[in-house]
Amino acid sequence: MHNFPRHTHLLLLAGLSALPVCGAVAADEQEPTLQSVTVTATRREESLQKVPVAVSVLEGEQLERDNRNGVASIAQQVPSLNFRTGASNKDTSLFVRGVGTISTSPGVEPTVATVIDGVVYARPGQATLDLLDLERIEVLRGPQGTLFGKNASAGVLNITSKAPTAQTHGFIDQSFYSGNESRTRFGIGGSLVPEVLKGSISTLFGSYDGNVDNRHNGQEVNGYNHKGVRGKLEFTPNDDVKLTLIADYMQSHDDAPNGVVSKSLNPAFSNALRPVRASSDNRDINTDTRSHVQDTNKGLSAQLDWNLGDYTLTSITAWRGWDNMQYQDGDRLGTVTAAFPGTADKGDLAFDQYSQELRLASPKGEFLEYVGGLFYMHGKDEETYQRTLTTTTRVDRGIADYSTTSDSYAAFGETTLNFTSRFRGIAGLRYTHDDLKYDHRRVSTSATTVSGIQPATSSSGSVDEDGWSGRLGVQYDLSDTVTSYLTYSRGYKGPAYNVFFNMQPRDTDALKPETSNTWEAGIKATAWNNRLTTNLAVFHSDYDNYQANFFDTVAGQVVTRLINAGSVSTEGVELDYALQATQQLKLSGALAYTRARIDQFACPPGAAATCNVNGKPLPFSPDWKSYVRADYSIPLDNGLDIELGTDYSWQSEVQYDISQNLDTKQGAYGIWNASVALADYTNGWRVALLAKNLADKSYSPLLASGGNYIYRAVPRDDERYFGVQLRKDF
């Protein structure tokens, strides 16, 4: 076990010692208190301090101020949450408490569900879009399958956008950051028909040149160009009916390189890579193929809330469309040689999902409270993937067309039994039926195997499974301000197929569903006249038929292969806290210890890496993570406010490779940020200066093997950068 390092808090304390104390002890100031936080973790609006679920809450306004604009950036702020990045958003996924999905196959489901405004996103890559017009993000830790479905076997990212208001209002937000990054947000909303119809619309335009140089052509890469819009209409013909219509559209063009070489394992490759020098902080590439992604994400939803006496019937009907095109340089070199042939990939994805949920919620305050419902989702994924292999003597090409179709049906319910005013029982159950089928066809210019391309083949298959998930528990209020709970949760993640470009006959069998059993105990306390909150959770989870990628050799090239990897377990302790020390000073943070380990690994035949991994850590799961934050405001006599903020995130060593490759370990690191702002809230404006990664620490959110080398992903804050934000409300 690692000892938690003292330096996690040192920079924060140093920053706090420099904060002015004027106004902190003003005689006429009112009693400071923390703002109450409301969540929908139980499919009802409840106080964060009362729900028997481990939840981290991030306010949308604060995320915007911190330049945290995507799911990847919030992982620093939530110690139990980790993010797997990739060359394309198609290749990304979330991890909670050390467990997530490590596969790009369209035939596998996410382990951590993303729910935006009540709509479940079926594919992990859909959830990596820019965060636009957010109210809050709730990170629900541990299995949440009873109320959120089979994709929530490890946790849920529950995102709520801002609701329209009756009062007419608008805003414009302009930000500039070093590296030629610019972000513009604009929104307007209000009442369209008094007391009957209100609406809002918000837009985003963002661009960034990037922080990686392509020495082959002198271009900057690893940047983006994003634009999007979200519109909401809220129709309330009477006090009992509310209809919310939401439409959103996001278009992304990302110039993300297919990894930056951080270590060469072959002197000949080092020579071929010149003038780029491989190093742990390298931000240069030398490629002749432009790796980039074009992505469109869009959707429509209609939510009807109908009060039937004291009961509430909710219907959510939704459609989402996702189109993704990616181009990748597979060899990561600028020239083709006899020793190092060139590979270039092009992938096209088109995905549509349709979902319908019906929910009935009983009135609050009765002996028996419940939420129950029905759910259906249909998903259709169609992909074309092309690989071109260029040698000094010939060009070979392989093209694969593959598709998956999924239908999922579920019935669920969760009840709370209020035995006394302080003692409650919790029972929930969800039944899921899954139908999954795939079709795969690959053609090749070569009748025999060539490097990275298998010969022609075709296959298809289908599978159906029934699964159960649920929750049992008790909750006891130790006092009016302290509650405790103990729960057992059963998680279920549906069957899967390893559908990918080089799919072979041995990949045609369906993977078994992944199941989990989790025990969790927690205590949530409010103290010091609502100035201090502390939430503590202790958990242990066992996963069977864990679905993960492992290494295989295909045509002389090492590739990943989706398997039922065996059994794994994760256990740990989590602490969230917030302190309103004075009217001006607020301290907050979180700490997590997670011991995620492989218990019994099921070694696949033909594995291209050692299977001696029992007892080793799960990938993307550091043992320790922490986050601390301080915010201080100084009210001035002229009505202006000076706002100071600083935060520090730290994590211990993390392994990115399930095979425990020594070269794919990221050492412990910390990131320190700070900001200063001047605001006039009476007149509705704010200007802020930001400093990100003040210590100029280089790190990698992904390290992977490319055979002759190790490559890394380069994050936005891989080096120190600064910015200015201007906002005007009207």
C-alpha cells in the first residue's frame, strides 16, 4: 500500500497562506453556510446529503470557469473517475473505481453509463462531446443498474443541462488561451408564452491549433474545431403537465495524432523517426498521413412529466445519431522503407439509437415509496474500415464492412420502506433481455496474410441473454444531520462480440455477460451549522467474466482482442468534503484509495503477451487520487468582487496495459491550477485570468505499445498555459 503523500496539500496551503484576510472577519457578515446540492441519483430530486448513494457533484458554471470542457478534463476533479483517451473519441471510455471498457468494438457496451437529460447514450464515444450549457454533472459510483440500466455496472455519469427560465436573459462568454485557443459561448432564453411556454438556446464555437508539432510538414496538430447548439422548449399547459423538448447538435473536427512516440525500442526505428527524438515529454511527430477525426453528434428527446394526483408519470422518448470518420497514420513515420512499411487507416461509423422509457414515481413521505418503469432501446451501428499497406515494392489494401444491431428490453423498480422517521429499507430489481447480432465482411487485395491485414473472410452471429441487476440496503439517520447506509448491489453488463477490422473465425463466439457483486457502506454528515459536509464511502466489488482487451498476434502485428478476461475485484475508501470556512473562503476536495486487481486471469490461446498478471492492478486505475480546492472572494466597497481560486489534483502511479508492460506505466504526478477574477454581478459581467498546470508538469493519460516503440497521448495541459475569460449577462 502506498502512503498518501504530504505534498498533495502543500501547494494548496501555500496558496491559501497568500490569500488576504480582509473581510473574513467582518462584524456584520451573515452566518456562512454551504449551498444545498440537489441530485437525481435515485430518479427523484433529493438532497445530496440524504441519498444512500456515493455521488460526486460538479457544477456546470464552475467547470466552464475552469476550462474543463469535456469528460476527460473532469477526471482530475473526481478521484474515483478515470478516463481512457485515444486517437479518436470513438476510442475513449470511462472508468469508475478501476473498472471500465477497454475496447473499440461496436459489439461491446460501456461499463460506465452516460445519461444526459435522462437519455442513456449507448456508445462510449458519444459521451466525449463538448459540455454545453451545463447545470451539473453527477458521478454515481458503483453499480447503478437498477435505475440506470445494464450500461451502469460500474457507475453513471448523470449530466443535466440548464432548464429554461421564465425571466428573459442571455449571456455571451468569450475565452482566449495560449496556443491560440478560442472559445465562444452564447445563449438566450425566457418566456415565449407567459406561464405556458418558455425556451432557451445556447451555442458553442471553439478552436485550438494544438500543442504537437509535425516535423514532416511544420504543421501544429492535436487541436480542434468545434461548434454546437442546444435548444430547449418547456411547455406547461396546466399545473399537472410539463413537456420538455430538447434538440442538440455538435460538430467536431479534431487533429489528434495517433500517438506521439515517447520511447523507441529499436535503434533503426529511432533513425527513421528523426528529426523527432523520442522522450517521455515529447510533443513532436514525423508523419506523412494526417491523423484527424470528423465527428457529428446529434439528438432529439421529448420528456413528459404528468402528475396523476400525488403520483408522477414520466415518459422519455429519444433518438440519437452519431457519425464518425477517422484517419490514422499507423506507422507514425514520414517515409516508407523496406524495414518500416507505411500503414494508413480510414474508418467510417454511422450509429443510430432509439429509446423509450416509462417511469412511475409514488408520492414522497409515505411508508412505501417507489419508482418503477419499463425501458426499450434499439441500436444500429454500421462501420467501414480500410487499411492501406505500402511497401517499397507494392501496395496492399483490406476493407471490412461490419454492423451490429442491438435490442434491449427492461422492467425495473426500486422501493424505499420508511420503517420509522430515521430507519429505511431499500430494495430494487431490474430484469433485462438483450438481443445482439453482428455481420462482418472483409476483402483483401492479398489472398495470403500481409502485415496487419488478414485475407478475405465473412461471418455473422447472434446471441440473446437475460440478466438481473438490483440493490438491497438499509439507511439509518444517526441524527438530523448525519445519515448512514449499507447496500448490496448486483451489476449486469450484456453479452458482446469482438467485431473489428481484422476479425477472424476464432472471434465469432459471443462473450458472456459481465456480472458484479458490490457491498458499500457510507456515512454522510453535515456539521457546524451547515458549514461543513463530509461524505465517506467504503466498498468492495467482485466482477466475473470481466470483458477486456488483451494482446494477440495478427499477421505479424500485435493487436488487441476482446475476451472474457476472468475475475477481478476492486475495493477502497472515498471521501468528499466541503467547508465554508468564512463568508468569503470555501475549501473543498476529495480523496480516493482504490485497490483494483486482477484475481484470476483467463489467458486466451495465442496470446502475444505474458498472462502472469494475477494480483496485478487493473489498467487506468491508480491506487491513490486526490483533489483539493480553495475559493476566496473579496467584496469591494464599489460593488465589485475579487475572486481567487486554486486547485491541485494528484494521483499515484498508474498502469495503462493489462499485460503489465513496464513501459506503459505513468508515474505519480500532480497538476496545480489557479485563477483570479474581477466581477460586477449587479451589472452582469466578469473577467478572469487563468493559469493551468503552473508547475509545468508533463504527463500522459495513455501509454501504449506500437511494437518498435511506446507512444503516448498528449493532453491539453501537458505544459503550462494561460488564458483570459470575459462574460457578460444581459
